[in-house]
Amino acid sequence: MKIVTIVGARPQIIKAAALSREIKNHFSSQIEEIIVHTGQHYDENMSEVFFRELQIPAPAVNLGVGSSDHGEQTAQMMSGIEKVLKQHLPDAIVVYGDTNSTLAGAVAAAKIHIPVIHIEAGLRSFNKRMPEEINRIVADHCSTLLFCPTKTAVKNLEAEGFSSGLMGPFSLDKPGVFHCGDIMFDNSNYFSAMAEQQSKILQLHQLVGNPFVLATIHRNDNTDKRERLETILEAIYRVSKKMEITVVLPLHPRTQKMMTEWNLEATLPEGADVRIVPPVSFLDMIMLEKNCSLVLTDSGGVQKEAFFFGKPSLILRPETEWVEILEMRAARLGGNSVEDIAGQAEALLNYPPTEFPPIFGDGHAAEFICETILKYNDR
């Protein structure tokens, strides 16, 4: 069976590592994988480093699309992906998550009748102002096989008219919905020991044995509005100063650009220990997540990884697609004011949650996905 895997952004590259590893180790005689990189993330620290570090095969094709407005970027990706699909004629295309690369791959493939396999299907924030919400909805409705990380994701699809539990063969008009667990849980388990051996991030920033908060900011709603970005940064500084705790902030290129443009780095108040660092590798991120006391983030992946490692998180958004984390009281939603964000962060530091049940599967999602796509491959 020949599949084309579409990646473009940092989270997809990491997720693809789990499936590529499973194919290489257990399904290499049955599945041929061709990796296509759209170029959505083209910065060295956001892309190439992950292929090397996570031992992912180099992309057979890099479309080199780069950054631009949503419409222009997605159109260029669709055009490039369609050409690749017509050249290789795969049995299916694999897309991950909710980026513009995912949207472009799903639409391009569905229109030329190549089955779409959507991994991380069924997630919903119920906020269509988020570009990611539009992307994931369209990708789901273009898919033939939908692999859901949680039972809630399955229920979301059922609410939109999908039927779970159907028998194959499957098609675009009769898609198959499967609860497989979270493929990122596979990766977190696999790379945790490797991170312990190889990462030096804690030593580099003098964090060994010292409590610290991990913060990440990258979503447009937080970075592209000066007042909102200032609010988040001021809350981070206030937490650091009041709780006398270090905050480590690996800075996304978009966030760095806006902070520089608005000269926000100069607003760091005296007495706060906020360490702004470049984007970190996945292994370094694992070590930061495993050893921090609290995660402040607007990233869906990071809030989930925090849960994997038994860490509380404050979500810097008005909603989350990972509602199970909220239901388990392992996370809270951040508010709109400095006082609200800082207050909730302080509460989580003073009274951290203690229960992190295994709600994201058994760490074998990639194996299940490979077995399922082989079972229902009828092209």
C-alpha cells in the first residue's frame, strides 16, 4: 500500500514521527510512505531539526510554500499537493491535525478521489473564528478514514452526522470513524527516555532542581493583538515576581516578530525572572514539560503533553478542543485580564491537581492506525 503523508508545521512533523516509526519497524513490507513537506514552517528551529532529532525519513518533496495569507498559502499548497498525488498515485493520503497543510491536502486529495486518512479527527473547540477549527472541520468532511484520539472526538463527529461502528468498505460518502487513542502519547512515551539522555536544556538554563513555569504563546488571537499580548506577558511577569519562580518562554517566530515590532521585550519589570529563549527541539520540550511546575500555553499539543507528564496547565484561550483535560480539572482556561490569568496560575501552583487518568489511549495508536488502513485498503 502506498501512502503520501502531508506535513507542514512543527506539530505535524512530530506526530508523523510515530506513524513513520511504526511503518519502518513493523509494516515496511506492507506500507510504502512518501513524505511531502509543504514548507508551512520553514524556520530551521521549527522544521528541519525535528526530522533529524526524531529520526523521520527526509521528505521526498518539499513544496517550499512558506508564509503568506491563508488563502494564498492554502492555494499554493493545494496546487503542489495535487501535482504530487497525480505523479505518485497513492492508495491514500495521510493528514494530521488542523493546519493549512492539513486543509490543502484533504481538499486536493478528495477532489481527485484519493482517500483521505485524517489522524486527530473529531476535535472541536466550537469557535469558528479560529482558522484551525475551519481546517479540522473541512478535513474531517473530506476524509474516508477518521482516527479520533478521544471518545469525545468520536461524539463530536456523530453530532455532525458521521456514524461510528460501521463495517467497511469505506468511502468519502461512507467514512469510517475509529477511536484509536492519541498518537502524541505514543511519541511522549517513546522519546521520554531519549530526552533524559540527550537533552541539556535544564543544565543550559540552570533549571536543574529549581522550580519553574513553562510558557508558550503562538496563536494569532494572542500574538497579533497588542493589548492581548501585553496582557499575557504582564501576567507572566507578575506570576514570576509574586511567586518568586522562573518562567521559561521558548519564543515562536510569530511572537518574537510582534514583540520586537511593539518593543515589548523592554517591558520586563524588575524582580521577575522570565527567560526568553529561541524555539526548542521536541526532546528539550519534553524535558521542560516533565520538570516544570506549571504550563501556561495556547497550544493544543502542549496542554495535552503537560497532561501526559502529570503537570497542570493554564490554557491561554477562551476554549479548548481537549475538553477532557478541563473535565479532569488538570487544566483551567485563562481569562482576559492580567489579574485573572495571574490569579489562576498562582492557584494552580499553590494547589496543583493530582489525578491524571489514562484518557488518551494505551500508547499504541500508530500500530492501530497501520493495521486499520491495511484492513480497509481496497484501491
